[in-house]
Amino acid sequence: MIEVRPSKAQGSVRAPPSKSYSHRALAVSLLCEGPSRVRNISRARDVIATLNAIRSFGAKISDEFTEIKIEPPQRPSVPDDVIYCGGSGTTIRFFVPISTLTEGGYTVLTGNDSLRRRPMGPIIDAINKLGGWAISSRMNGLPPLIVRGGGLKGGEVEIDGSISSQFFSGLMIASTRFESGLKIRPIGELVSRPYLEMTEEVLRRSGSCVELDEEIIVEPVPPKSLEFEVPGDYGLAAFHMLAASVTGGRVIVEGLDNTMPQADYTVIDVLKSFGVEVREVGSSVIVEGKPRYGARLNLKDSPDIFPIACVLASFVSEVSEIRGVAHARVKESDRVASMSSELEKVGVEVRELYDGLIIRGGNPKGGVKLDSHGDHRIFMALLALAAATREGCIIEGEESVADSYPGFLEDSIKLGIDLRPIGFNTTLTGLSGERDSLS
């Protein structure tokens, strides 16, 4: 547990490397015909799961810390052991279709308790419709999953677009190695489309051919090699932007690149929607000024910004409506229910909808214990909330930040947030030791 005392976020911080781009660069590098180099890679626990996965499929890794060199196998090999994906939905949803590319045999993929509750039905169905073989070991559409190798010819497939774009991205990457490529047709509304643009960007840079329109067309052109520098992550840096606003501070976030597609770039518009002052200067974003009025938002393409928008809404007395995030209920936690319960603890008026929340905020009280529900993005949002209350709060679940942003607590302290560990024998700087090791 962490005690967060009333604080004001002030200063400058460098954005952490993009978790989403790190996953994509590693997965594509596994399928390249030649060696690849990825610089500024995320050291988050979820990304370590992806790196260990490509190693299990036969990639040789040289980690020089500032960059990672990947020597791919001629063809992904059947892993010697189960692929353990931890809590990373991206890892398992990317490597289920990649598992079909092995010469033969079966690949087993699983994860932690949270991941084993996340739906995988659309990717299982897609592989089976394409002539492959994949099942849920419990026959309920949830991990563990078992996938047969042998390759896929390709063709056309339809996928439910309402749950996650990760199913689409995984197929986009794997189908560069299908015999005849792939055409994917989304069924219903496709959520989180900007993440597909990120996948397209990495594939394009590697030499593959992808057409992203109402349908997704992937030509059978294997990626050649990838030279890639991972940009800063808008979605993770956004938690410092949030803290700057609700605590009445001023923060400069450096190392961002608005020329590359990122779903969470929308945080700039979300902050402005609440009346927060935001300026973009080169590769930096400067945030100051408290939220001043309510907002009506649809975050179907940026569900990870949902907890941030909820906290902003908690500090204005006008009603805010944040919707379009039914798919946020099947993330690391049910983020809609999680944010509803935690905001109510600090006296915020909340009405839960199937796809979001209606919030009337004002002056959230402190002096309570908040629960991150084991969700890294919920924890980071609650930290900003707690720092902006008069009494501060205790928050459970700080270990979850290693999933995406191992240095989050240290960077928060650097910005002046008063954090104190309670109830265990460790230091704040010891909470993120995993980031230095990809073994």
C-alpha cells in the first residue's frame, strides 16, 4: 500500500517508452527475414512477456539496454514450454495467430488470474475459420489456449470488432506470413481503431504491405527487417498531465512524438475539453490549470484514457458524461465498475452506465483507502486523485505499475508527489526493479 499526501505536481519528466509500439516492434521482428534493431524499448512487465515470447519462438536476443537486436528464426519454432503472458492481453492476442506459423506441433498460451478472465473467442474463431485449429482448454473462450502449428493459407475472415482491436493487430502481423495474405472484415463497430494504425505503421516500416480501410487487407509480403525507435507513450505520460491539472501544478512532459499514430494522443483533447491549459512545444507537452467545466466524451477509440477522464470530471461541479467504453470492462479490471466504486468512496456522485459513467464532481474528500483492483491504469489515476484531496488517501496495488510503467512512482516523486510506502519492507525505488531485466 502507498500513502499519498496532498501534493502539487511541478517540474519536468520524460515520457516512458510506448508499451504499444514496443509490443508491435518485437512481434514484427520475430517474423522478419533479416535482423532488426529496436531502440528505447519499454521495460514494462507486459513488454518483457512479449520479448520472452519471441525468444521462445526461436528469436535470438542481444540486449544492450539502449537497443535490442533481434535475430529471427527462418520460421517460428514450437516453444519448448508454455508461453506465459502474465497479465498482458496484447501478448496473448498477438501470439495466438503467430503460433499457427510454426512448422507443426502445438503451442500453449496462458497468463495470470486477470488474463485468464479476458475473452479470446474472436481470435480462436478466426483461426478456426481460416482452416487452423485453436481452442480454449476450458472450452469457455478464455485462456489457457492451445494452438496447432502448420501454417495458414489465409483468405478472408470476419471478426467482432466490439471487444478489442488486439485480435485484428495480431492477425495483421501473423498474416504477412500466410500463403495468400488476409482480408479482415470487422463485424459491428470497431473499437480502438488507432491501435490498428500503430500496427500498420510498424508493418509498413518493416517492408510489409497493409491496407487499412473499412476492410483490412494484408498482402503475403513478409517483413524484411526493422530499424525502430520507440516513441514516448502519450497514454502513460497522461497520468502526469492529470496530476499537474488536478493538483493545480504545472508539468512539462518531454520525449513525445505527435507525428506517429497513437491512440492516446486524444488525451490532449480530453484535457482541453475540461478546460485545462495544454500547450505542445516541439516534442514536449506543457500542462497547467485545474479542470474548469464538465465534458461529454466518447472514448471508444481510446479506452485507456477513461480513468483519466473520470478523475478530471471528479473535480468539476458540472455533470460529465464519459461513454463508449463498454470494452473497458474486460481490461485488467472492469474499469467502468472500478472507477465508479473508487470515486464514490471520495464523495463523487456517479451513475454507472453499460458503456461508461455520468459524474458530478466538485471537491473529492480524502482520508479513505482506495483500491486499484490490480489495474495499473486505475492505480495511476487514483494517485493523482489522492494527491489533489485535502487529506490524501491510501491506495492499494502499487505493484501493478510494473505492467506498463515501472518508473512511475519515482517519476511522480520527482514531480513533487508525496508518496510513502506502508505495510511492507521495501523502498519506492525497489518497486520497479524488473525494468532493468528482460531475462
